[in-house]
Amino acid sequence: MSPRADRSADGPRTVPSEYVAAWEGLQLGTLTDLAAAQARLRESAAKLESEWERQSAERLISKLEKAVQPPPPDQSPEMTEALRLLLISDFESGTKEERLAALAAPCG
């Protein structure tokens, strides 16, 4: 499952939003260089103030490899598509009806 972040922030990306962007990019195939993404995140994580935050960020960064792994062999195509829809869905804007309509729309 994809980690989610506040996408409404207009300021510079924080480590959590950078991580979410990397996870989603790797899942969707828009980001293909795992090592570069991890290096960029490690640079940002090094700037965190507390040791606990740096350690937490490092644990998350090491888990990015899971984003590029293929689905389990026993996962149905329907489940794969459902997880992809969850990944790309925007649950923070629009009315409930608009969000449901977007989920029901055919995928391109």
C-alpha cells in the first residue's frame, strides 16, 4: 500500500512528501532510478533535526525497494488494478460524489 502525504502544501517538499512522491513514482513507473531516489532522500533525511526522525526516515528509505517489486504471483489482476487505483486516487479534493465518479471512470 502506498504511503500518503498532504498534497495541498505549497511550500518546498518535506522528507515525507518527497518519500511519498518517490514511492508513487516507482509504483507508477514514472521514476525508474531507485538508487538516485534513495540518495536524494538520504540527503534530505540527514538534515532532519532529531536522531529519531533520521532513523525513521532511513527505515522508510530502505523500504522503497518494495515499491519496484512485482505483485505476488497469487495476486489477481483485479487486485493489482484496485491497488493501482488507490495509488493514483486523490482523496483530498472534490465532493464525495466527484471522487466516486473518478474511481468509477474507465482507466486509460
